Amino acid sequence: MSVDTSPEPQVAPVRQQSLSTAAARNLATTAKSAPQMQEISSRWLLRMLPWVETKGGAYRVNRRLSYTVGDGRVDFVQDGAEVRVIPRELGELALLRGFDDVQVLTALADRCVQRDFRAGETLAERGAPADRLHLIAHGRVSRTTVGQYGDELAVAVLADGERFGDDALLDPDARWESTATAETAGTLLTLSRADFTAVADSAPGLREHLEEFRALPRRRQNHKGEAEIAMSAGHAGEHRLPGAFVDYELKPREYELSVAQTILRVHSRVADLYNGPMNQTAEQLRLTIEALRERQEYELINNREFGLLHNVDFKQRVQPHSGPPTPDDMDEILCRRRGSKFFLAHPRTIAAIGRGFSESGLYPEQVDLGGQQVPAWRGVPILPCDKIPITKENTSSILIMRTGEDNQGVIGLRQTGLPEEYEPGLSVRFMGMNEQALISYLVTTYYSAAVLVPDALGVLENVQIARRSV
């Protein structure tokens, strides 16, 4: 007679799906507080954004036609110490925007030469002939020039994905208008005019594209790159007036509402027996909605499709001049737009702003915002948002925005009047009870954000927030 010695099958533990009775009993005995939650933050972004009703689940941003193209950043791939530009990313150059011949773009990418540089190295000298494009794969590069009175002036600080020398590829007489100096060690790729011309000479499609690029109506645009509205001023007599019309983008961007959802489960025994003096379902729902609102704000900041950090126009991205945020850096992003409503920064970044101001002998003023005193710079509130990420290098970003439809700013999108709406734009639907006596509720909120014109939103990137060692 044989004896079965095989081990008994292991039964996987059942995952808890609702609040236990032991936990529920804590709300039904002795003097007590309502359930507390550490995740709740001030959520200033949700409070400050003007919310626009979005019927049909989408919002179309119609803009005046703009000729400003190809101002995006270039991405690279790294294989050990070797860095290569992604061929299609060359389409971010103004003169290659819309050109999609991958074979030709690959030929151009293969002609790019890697150059590793060290801190303090001069990459381009003001006044010298410019014969190549520089694509910064990694590192920080400052551009300076000489002012009218002989002093050195800072022009810009460039970082990963940015470039300089676009004009050198087509203009044989081009010269560097500023000196480019490496602030840190890093890597860039260069494409010479000779290599670019050699590829263009062997690619009829590229030559045709470049001719169309040269023929673009550059003179018929305003300083923002928008199609010019012809007009006459200061004339006398029977001067012939120019005709005009306002041209629009033919393919405006549409923002579709995103969704955040969860299913709240409450055991019927908890709802029946431990519902006094505190309503268990209401408390569970309150904390669930708080968590959902926290996720909503996170997505409004970080979502790759509509998140504010990913929708800042590249001309509105600023690099700090020395790393930590200074009053000069704050002024740099403040001056790029009218009617700025507020700054938004991680609390640790706000602490770094305070240190930077103190080192300069300045102190942020305080302004009243809804009965609460908050720090401000030049009258613009500096509000905390812990959803703005901090990198492992202890750098973060500072957002600044103008808000409202009337101001052509940043707006929040939502749709109200939902079935079983619990709060504006948020619904709680009863889903029934299963055979385990679990009552289910579907909690849903729909939202998005739109930037009406590019200069409504700006960011100070790569801000060093760690305290410097003494």
C-alpha cells in the first residue's frame, strides 16, 4: 500500500477588497476623529486654474497661423560612450521641418560627428566663421556676447537637446554672433556645412525642400512668428490702404478629456453595523475622492499628452545661469509673458528660492491669496506643488503661467452635469452588490488642460535645489 506524500496544494491568500470590520469598529466606539490622510496636499493648481466647460469631451484651440516651426528639442540615443542623433529628430530643425525622407535624414545623422567637451572649453568664438551646426546631447553651454560699452553680456544658457548654429548650414557667410562656452563637461554632435551640402547634392527631394524653405514668407510675420496683418500708419492724403485678413491654423490642436477612475468597495456588514456615529460609506468616499484629486493634479503636471511640463513651448524654456534659482532667473521667466498669474514649484524648490534670495540680500514679499499669506516675487505668488518631479541629481522645475480664456492663458478642462455627479466633473455611480456582499461604487473624474497661446506657460528648468556645502 503506497502512501501519498505529495505536499498539499497551497491556497493563495484572498486579497482584501474592502474595509475590514475591525477597522470599521474604530469609527464606531469612543471619542474619535474622522479618518485622516497624509496624501492630501494644498492642490493649488486645481484651485487656481479656471475650469472651462468641455461639452463633447474635446476642446479645440484655434490659433492665428504661425510660421514659427522647427523649434523643438532633438533626442539622442546612447550606446556606451557613443552618442547618435535619432534621424527623425533632425526634423526639429527649422530647415528640415516637414521633411520625412528617413533615408536622407539617416544620411545626415551619420554625418554628425561626436565631440566631448570639458568645463570651460570654448565651443564657438564670437565673430569667427560659422560652418557647422552644434547639437547638445548632454551638458550646459552658456552663450555670451560683448555689449555696446565693451562689457560681457549673457545671451542664453543651453542644455540637453538644444542647439546653435542652424544658419551655418545654408549661409556660407555666417559668423558666430556670440561665444559659446561649456559650463559643464558634456557631449555634442556637429554637422558641418560641407557634409550637409554633400547630402543635399545627392538628394533631389532635400534640395526641393530647402528651396521651399527659403521661399517661406519670412518677412510677412510679426515678432511672434504669426502671419502678418497688413496695415498702414502715419500716412497722409489719399494713400492706398493694404488689404488684410487674419489667417488661422488649418489643423488646430484638440484636447480630449482624460479620465481617472477607481472602484470603491464597501462591505454591507460594515455599512449596516458600523455606520454610526460616522457614515462609513461617506468617509470611504471622501478619502477616495481626495486620492483621485491628487492623481488629477499629478496628471495635469506630468501627463505626456496634456501635462503642463510637457507642453511648454521650447522658446519659453529657460535655464538657470548658475544652477540654484536666483532673482535674475525668476525675472527671466517672468518677463517673457504678460499678466503672469502665479509661479508653481515643489516645496523644496521654494526653499531653494528663499536661499537664493537671501544670498542676494532680498526677501520675497507676502501677498494675500484667498485669505492665506503666500510668498511672491514682484507681486506674483509662488505656490507649492509636490507633483513637480525632483530628479536624482536634485534638480527640479519652476512653472509660471497666465490663466483664463479671456487672457489667452492656461485653462483647465472638464465636463459637468455627469450622470450621478457628486462634485463638479466627478461622478459616483452605484455598481451593485456581488455574491460576497460587497457594495461597489465607480468613482470617475474627467479633466485636461490646454495652453491657448505658447507664451501663456513658461518653465525654469534644471534648477539646482540641493544646499551647497560650505
